[in-house]
Amino acid sequence: MEMYTNKFTYDYGENGTVTDAQVGLYGNDKDGQYVSCNLVIKPDDLGKKDDGMAKTFDDVTIKDISTIAKNKMMSYLQGDSKDNSSTAN
């Protein structure tokens, strides 16, 4: 099943920095099965830079965040308890 991003919103804190991103995903297959979800991507989901420092929303693209959301959704659907949501480098 191919998944598509149909919503993307940044949330901002009092100091004007991005606190999280909300990502809406949907998909359907040839048999008519359908899935839709909304996920909140937090800074902890973004992974680390090459120097070991945590990434911020300034370090990643919308495409990166959408990929993280897709991986997070698949992890939930597969029942994985480990956190493997971050694949963006």
C-alpha cells in the first residue's frame, strides 16, 4: 500500500520555535482497503546529526518529516515496541 501525506502543520512555542509537526497520512490498495492517520512528530523523533547533536526542525525537510511519520505509522501498525521512527539523515 502506497502512503501519501495529505496534511502538514508546524506548531510553534511561545518563543517562535517549532515544537512539533502534525502529519496526516492516507493510503488505499487495489482491494479497497484504506488507512488514514494523523501523527505528531516531536523533536525526539528527528534523530541525530553526524556530530551526535540532536536534530531540530531547522535541520530537516518536510519530506524528511513525512518519511519519519510513515515509518512511525508502520511501526505502530506492525506492533513494534522499539522506536525506529527516524530514518532521515
